[in-house]
Amino acid sequence: MSRLASLTTIHFLPRRRFALLLAIWLASMFVAQPRIAANGPVIPWQDLVPARPTAKTHPLFLPYQARDVRSSAGTCPAIPGASFDALTVLPPPTDRPAAEHADLNLGLRGMTPVAAARDYVWIGGPTDPLAPDLKTLFQTPQRPAITQTYQVYDWNWDCNCRAGPIQSPEVTFIDVEASPDTILTAPASGYHLGDGYEVLVLYAEPSRITLKYTRDDNVVSGYTLHLEDICVEPTLLQLYQTLDASGREQLPALRSGQPFARARGQTVGLAIRDTGRFMDPRSLKDWWAGDAREEANRG
């Protein structure tokens, strides 16, 4: 064999082996092989999507509120000429910090929307002619349009945690129409705390307030009014915070019709309670007085 032929043979054989191995490898690419994805077997020929790493998660518990609450950021504008005084509170003081008390701070409970009539309703039964007149929440007394209805969440005092929505009455919280910066005033009632005052401020923060129509530091007796999505007058808020930090022997007090806050946005949220029980705030004859109470004897 010539030298040229010998060289050709030497180089040709490796190329044939390489081509054969390449053909075998390419053929294997078309053979169905069982594949395992992150969550189990995958059907042959099914495209695989790379699994993303699973991030560790931790539970986060926050006050619950299934409604559109406007931001409480920013400073509330002062009400010209506003000034506030305090009254001595009947003992005992609340049994825990007010901000952590679900009867005083409604934000702990929260509420959820309910498909109920967005209108004032007639509810039968006796009427207290001295009850707060919620029309006078506004400087010009009115029955504003109801924009949304809710059920407030009940509270489990054993675990100090939120329970299910209060089912009766069917509505326990409403949003009513307002204009931003509308001045809000202490609703008039037939009850008096002394020295011309009608309500105590049991709790306040920039966007909410709890008003009480007795001198008790609780909601057990008398009427309680919760207001949300408001802008509490800064002087009143500062006074409340000072007295709260000092042991709550005194709390701010308001006279009937006294300005204490503004509407923060286009609605104001409210709930009213009688001896601790959440009532239906849509009740025409009970809370939106005037003409309705003149009809109280109707059949």
C-alpha cells in the first residue's frame, strides 16, 4: 500500500466512527424518555417550563377592613377657632390600651360589604326620642345619600381576635356621601354629661374617632358612635393623645353641634351602638330624626 493510501485509511476510519456516534446521538433525541419535573412526572414530548424556586412564606396578621379607606397620611387642616376641653371620666378606666381595644378602636374589627338596600329604612319597635340625631353630624342637618352598606366583624374576647361578620341586623356600618373638607359636628341628643357637654371622645386617631354619650370609659351603656374616613381636628387629636397617655382620668368632651373633624374624602363611614350592640344605622326613625320621629306613631 502506498503512503498516500495509508494516510487516507488512518484518517478516514476515525471520521466514520465520529459520524456513526453522531447519528446515534441524534436518533436518541427523538426517543421518548420519562422526565421528572419539580411537581412530578411529565408526559413525553411535553415541553417543560423551568420550575421557579419556592419562596418561604410567613403569615402576616393585620387589622382587617374590606372596604376602600382613604389614606390617613398628611396633616388634617385645622378648623378655625376650634378649642376643646375635658371632663372627668367615671371609673374604672378601660381594661387595656384604647388602641388595642376592639370596642373603642373599630379599625381592629373592620367590616365587609353587604348587598343590602343603600337607603334609609323604617324599622319597627320603640323609639328613644333622646337618641343622637345623626342628621346633625353635618353643620347643615341632612340625610346624605348612602353609598355603601357593610357588616362589622364580631370580636372573640376569648382569643382577642376577629370573628365572623355580625349577621343581625343585616347592616351595621354605612358610608354616606360627603364633600372633602366638610366640617363635621357632634350630633345632638337629649343626653347631657354636665357643664353643657354631650359626648366624650373615647378614641381618636387621624382618620377615625369614637364618641360616647355617657361619661363611662366603655360602650356597655348608652350610645356609642364610630366615625371613619374623617380628618380629626389636630388640636382635639393632640388633647386626646395627651389625656390617654396620662391614664384617661379625663377625656375630651364635645358640646352638641361643636365642630370636631372634617370629611377626608367623598364619604364618611359610621356605625352606631346602643348598650354595646351594633344597630342598623339606616334606621330612619331612630337616628335620622325630625320628620321621621313625627311619623313614629304611624301604622
